[in-house]
Amino acid sequence: MDTILSLAGVGKTYKSGHQALRSVDLNIRRGEIFALLGPNGAGKTTLIGIVCGTISPTSGTITVDGHDAVRDYRPARAKLGLVPQELSTDQFTSVRHTMEFSRGLFGRAPDRAYIDQLLKDLALWDKRDNKLRELSGGMKRRVLIGKALAHEPDILFLDEPSAGVDVSLRRDMWRLIARLRERGTTIILTTHYIEEAEEMADRVGVISKGELLLVEEKQALMKKLGKREMDILLVEPLAAIPPELSEWDLSLEEEGHSLRYAFDAQAEHTGIPSLLRKLPELGIAFKDLETRKSSLEDIFVGLVSDQREQAA
Ligand SMILES: Nc1ncnc2c1ncn2[C@@H]1O[C@H](COP(=O)(O)OP(=O)(O)OP(=O)(O)O)[C@@H](O)[C@H]1O
């Protein structure tokens, strides 16, 4: 495997005593899109900050394309582009100047053609000479991406790229990410929008309470952990699930008009035939069946709640 970024035993305890990361091991492959998925406060921003050098780790090592991110900070940092959650640049500079300045910070020679192309890719061409304070929130987000890409980094971090972003900008961003990937840029995005991980990522890491719970190929994750659900639409509503059905994992939905059965699609015996035989025996008539795969969202919620149960 061609690893471009490697974290080994990375931990962070803030001065407050809060342990935001617990010994994280993670290898990012060159050219992949990796989604780090976790609820609020999971440690995603802390992890990005540590890799990008804005937060110092309490333990562990980070290697960016062969460079130690702490000892060898400059060359390591030059490989990284970070799109933070918020813009903290001088509001009185122009869009173009902000990007050119960012490029210069990393010691890259000016390249007007590259910046022009970036402005066009980000649909900022018409605004290139406007001051940042004259831009809408969505445009500012585009500027953040432009700033992060100005020095042509090999690895791009996007911290919550969809937070507070409208649908059209989100689509534009997804398109841009796909294009960057085609050019070989490695992309790591943090998100709590499952949709985003599902749409974009090659691999998904789930983080909760500072712990990386798992890292999997997205497809494999969905297949392995994916449950299926079947809704049985009833002719007459039920007030409660009869005790005779307790061996199946059922819930009542739609005010009793639908019985939902959650089952493991990978299991040899799904329990469906026996359930469908049992219902008429109990005098429960049904008129239709619908099955569907659970999404990454269900998987994610399941994992995080398992962790909560274990901790309880
Ligand atoms: N400077 C700090 N001092 C003390 N605790 C901090 C500090 N920064 C973050 N934390 C705590 O560390 C934990 C992880 O925070 P972090 O910002 O990394 O989470 P996150 O996964 O990015 O969350 P979100 O999705 O809300 O951005 C949180 O409990 C947070 O309160």
C-alpha cells in the first residue's frame, strides 16, 4: 500500500484534562478520498489540527509523505492544504490576493495561470477583485478552498465542508473534490453528514469520543454491517406487537399500520418466511411488503450507540 499520511499512537489531552484523542493509528493511501465520520466533539478537528501543526499532540507520531510532522514541520506542512470551518483572513484583501498570498506562504513561486484556473474552478472568477467582506457566506467558503489549494498540496483536508452550505454549493464542492481526486490529490474530509461520506468516500473511518472505532472500505462497510429492513403493511392497524412475535426484531410504525422487521441480510436464515407464515396464524392480514437496505447512517448510529452501551 502506498501510504501518504500515517498516524501512529496519536493522542491529545487538552490542558483542561479532556482527552480528545486516544491513541489513534491511521494510514491514508495516496490518492484516496477518506471520510472521517463522527458526531460533535468526537475529535475530528483535533485530529486535523494535529496533522496540520496547529495543535501539538500529547503522544504519537505523524508522518506526511516521509516527513515527521513535528520535527520536519515545514516540508510536511507544505504537502497539506487545510480548508477550515471558518474564514479568518483579512476581510479587506481581494479574493485573488488572498490566494496568491497563501501560495507565497509555502514558498511557491507565483503562478498566475494556476490561480486563474483555480478561481474559475471555484466559480470565483467574477469576484476575483472583490474584497472578502463583500462576498456571501457561500463564496467565502469557496475562497477557503481556493486558499487551501493555492500552493498545490498533495493532501487536502476539508473540515466539515458541508456545514452551513446550500445544496448547489455542496454539489459544486463534490464535483471539485472528484476533479481533484482525478488529478491525484488525496482528500480527507470530516463530516457528520453521512450522505457526504456515502457519496464521496473510498474509505470511511468512524470516530467517537476520541477513539477510531473502525476504518473500512465504504462498500465493504455497508455490506458487512448493513442491515435490511422490511415493512409489512397491515390491513388493520395493531395497537401492540403480540407476544407470539417476540422472537423477531419488530417495531410498529405508521401508527400501527406497518410492522417493521430489521434483519441481517448476510444471515443464512433471515426469519422472513417463518414470520410471514406466523402472521396469518395470528389473524394479522397484510397487503404489501417493502424491503430496503439500511444506509451508512443507520450503520453509524448503530456503532456509536453500541459504544455508548459498552461505556454505560
Ligand atoms: N482547546 C481545547 N481545550 C479543551 N478541550 C477542547 C479544546 N478543543 C477541543 N476540545 C474538546 O475536545 C473534544 C473534541 O473536539 P473537536 O473539536 O476535535 O471535535 P469534532 O469532532 O471536530 O467536533 P465538531 O463536529 O463539533 O466540530 C470536544 O469535547 C471539545 O470540547
